[in-house]
Amino acid sequence: MDDDVVVQHDLSLLWEINLNGKVNGAVETCRGDDEWVMSKHFKNYFNFSHPLVAQHLDPDECAWAYGMNVFDLRAWRSTNIRETYHTWLKEVKPKYIQLIQSICSIIFLIKVLANSEF
């Protein structure tokens, strides 16, 4: 969760969410009435001039709210995401990414290299 979130209820129900084997569940930010907040696509976060990014990601794919993600740790651990993450960091240097946030790396790993879908 974002650091500016005030939790007002018990969050234990989050443990009950079934992600159907997917690693990550989140709220999309590309559909809705607020044109600034709800207009985020991968092209807002990645530099598609890098061939590795362009080859594996769709610039028009919907991004999601970084402040609320639910991860299935069993599904996460069944992948080699950690090793893939380090390989990807060596391959795609930070100068090629328009906005560096850890979630961008996670997007790439989960969607492409770990062969998982959201």
C-alpha cells in the first residue's frame, strides 16, 4: 500500500483472495472518468525504443495502481523471478527506463520473463 493510506478496517480478508495461480492482483488505472489518473498505460512508464522492452511489452496495455497490490507468494516462489530480475537489470540498464520504480521491474518480470499473466 502507498504510505499515505489510512487503514480503517481489518485487512485479513486480503488473505482469502484467490488469484487463480497468478502472481499479482491489482487495480487497473486505464479505465474511468478521471483522465489524468485513469489514463496510465505501459507507454507512460517504459521507453519502448529499447528493443527488449519493445519486443515483450505492449505500449497500450493497461498499467495499474502501484499503491495496492496483492501477491500470491506461493505462485511467486514457484517462478525464478529473483534470478530473472537480476538478469533483466543487467540487460536493461536504468538509463533506458523513463520511470524507475521497482514495480516496473516487477511488471516486466511477471508479464514476460516469468511467463505469468495478471
